[in-house]
Amino acid sequence: MKNFKIILLSILALFTLSCDLDEDPIFLDSNAVYSDINVAKAALDGIYQSLTSYNAQELRTWVDHGFSGLFLTSKQAGGNGANSINNQTLYSLKPAYDAPSSNLWGGLYSVIARCNGAIHNINTVLEPTSSDESSFNDIAGQAYFVRAWSYFYLTRLWGDIPLWLTLPDNENLHLSTTATKEVYVQIISDAQKAISLMNNSFGTGYPKQFAANMLLAKVYMALATNPNIREDGFSEADYWQLAYDQAIEVYGQYALVDDYASLFTDSNENSSESIWELQISQVAANSQMGRNYTPWKYKLGQHYGWSKVRSAVYDFHAYTYPDDPRIDATYLSSWVRADNGNPVNVYPSNPNRNSWFNSHPYHFKFTEKDTQHNNQYNDQNLIIYRYGELLIMLAEISNELDNGQQLGFVSELLSRASVSLAPQVGYYGTQDEFRDAIMYEYRFELLGEGEDSHHNRRRGFDYFLNQTINPINNWPGNNNHDLISSTDPSQVMFLQIPLIEINTNNLID
């Protein structure tokens, strides 16, 4: 039996930025020693509990939607129009010191704090000889994995960030920012450790090492497309090959579900397609995803429907794949009110774009499908990584490597039983044309699932400007009901470090 130490961290105040935090951090006893695997398992569950919190997940999707350039919101606007002063920052790519991104910052650093506690206090063994030792390894591996994922998300949004790898104390509450390039070195190290340690000790509901392989592939793809953060001695081609080596480890380990729409229902949780899925409990997690993303009167009970997709995004999807069944699973434009049975029609079902409400379709994936459910909380799981995305990644990587496999991965994705589409014309053109087509495929397949802002920016400002910002800003149907996105690279590429962090951390200017 291994001796190990676990800190069940509740140090949300370590990194400030949560609306319900104590002013002063509370440091728990770091000297307690345990030898019970159940205690270690509780620490692991504490990591995932923190990851499913409102600040870490619901605000993650909220910020990603806003900063992607693909969505609009009526939150705080009273439904009076998309040009409300409250929507002139994040959703028009002019980030300021807004509360959602600030609280997301704090939420993710709270997750990192719990990961640091587990990493610091769990002993691992290279060759475990007992089930408990294997379980200890798995717990540590998952802590490394979640920490890597959290830092990957943070640095893609904010660039240079504080890099916490140890437990702070009262003498060391703050860090200066670490250069993005160095953050990526740490992310790679953590992901590699996760791959070596994760072993599926706890079964369904917990990620396997393949999730860490996928994360590492995504990291290498980011490095391949950004020369400023590559390690010395590594070329673009090197990183594409490294990305392929990691992604192919996941290939064949999962399978597409036949029904695309079922991915976004609580009846098909932990499916064959799910590589990493957060387990949501209505009672324990108090998830407000359903409430926040369900349109007005679509269901009984509370519903806000704050997230709408820009109509130009819908139009391009429908133009590219006119008969794509994914459209109905992604966008909502008509329904019958749950309270009185009256029909509701918004764009494109309602061609009259005379108000914000009518001007854009709703994002449907997170809408609560049970119209009779009247609780403000729901328990639908949230998929972070799935096999459909892996196939797109492999197609993109293969195109860059020119290994001849790219069309096969695309065809596999589009052959899903409920989709069954022929690849778009761009897939049969040049390498550049394939690249443009596959970058849009991320949008068609994964819109709103939490990675849009990163996919749009991963190839640099010029690509983001020409492929996302300008086409939407210059869309012929644009009118005063649409926000105009900034074209200033100093605004659109990174969020500003939260003001409360700057004000409380004298090591950050």
C-alpha cells in the first residue's frame, strides 16, 4: 500500500475572481497523510467537480461563443437589439474587463489548484504491482491531464499567463506571467506524463489516456501553425508529424454514433463517440447550461436563450451543405411555445429580420430538449472531446503532411448514418483549398461546443480576418441588427488579463 498525501483543496480564492470567494485564502492542512484509495479518489472527483462548476464550464462556453466571432447574445440587452451597449465588447471582438471572462479565469485556476494538490501529494510508481498502485497512477495522470487542458485553454485565450505548478502559501500568493512559449513546454510535459500514467482504473465517466493523446495532438497542431511559440529546432513539418503520431493513437479506439443529434441529449451520454465527457448531475453540479441556452418559452420553467448564431454563419453552412442533417441539430429557428402552444419563428424560418429576436437562429445543441422540465438546473453531460473532431484533426494534419489520407478521414466523418454527405468540392482541389474546406468543417461539425474561438484563430490573425471576420462583417444581409466585429489585431487575438488580477497581483503590469 502506498503512502501518499492528499489535499482536498477549496482554495478558490487563490486566484481571486469568483463572485462568492472569501477575501482571504484558506489554506488547508498539507501535512495529513492518507493510505486509503477512496480518499485519493475523492480528490480526483474534487478536480472534476471544480471543472464542472459554473465559472469553469458554463462561462467557458459563454466566452468561447462570444470571442469566436460566430455568435451574438441578448444577455443584459433586454432583447432590445444586438447593438445594446452591453454587447459591444466580447461579442464584437473588443474584449474589455468583463465579468464572464474574469470569472472563467478564476474558475480555471481553481481547477489548476486542485490538480496541483493531487500532483504534489500522490506518489506514483513506474511499475505498479497492485490495483491500488495502478489507481494512484491513474489519479495523478488525470490530474496532469486536466492541468494541461486547463493551461492550454487559458493560454489560447490570454497568451502569457501565470504558471502555477506548486501549492502557494501565505508567503507566495502571486506569480508574474510566463511567456506563452514556456507555457506550451509545460503543457506538453504534463500531457506526456498523463499518457504514461492514465490507465482507465475507474471506468466509464473518467477519461482514458486517449484523451491526453488527443490533447497533445491539438497542442502540436497549435505549435505547427504558430512559429512564434515553437521550441527551437522544431519545424512546422515536425509538429504536424508529432500531431499525427498522437492523433493516430486515438484513431479506431472510438466510433461515430449513427445519430448526430443524439450527441446533444441526455439519453446518449458516454456514447461510443465520447472521448472525454464531463459528468453532470442536476443535484450535485447545478448546471445551468439548459436554462441559459434554451430559448424563451421553448420549455417550461426558467429559460433565457442568450446564445444565438449569427445568421451569416447559418447561411454559409446551408450554402455549403444544403441537405446537411447537422443543420437541424445545430440551429433552432422554429418551435411551439410550451406555455400556450403558439408558434415561434426566427431566422431563417422568419425572413423578416426587423428585430434582434427575429434576426438570428438559436444555438440548439445545449437547448434542453425536455420541454416539460421546469427546474432551472439540468443534468445533461457536456462532451469536451469526441471522435468526430478527431477525424477532422486527422484530415487537417494529413493534408499538411500530404500523406494521401486526408480525404479518407473526411469521408469517414461524413458517412455517419444520419449525415451521409458527399465531401464538399474544396476537398478535391489543391492543398490550400482542402485546408480552407477542413477549417470550415470544424464549424459545421462542432459549432458551439467550446473550441470555435481557437479554431478561428489558430492559423493567425490574417486567416481569422479573411475567413471569419470579413465574410461576416461584409455579409450582404448585414444590417443594424448585427454587431460589426473589430478588425484590430490588438483586440481580436487575445483577451485582456482580468482587472482584478492586475489590481491584486503587483507582479503583473
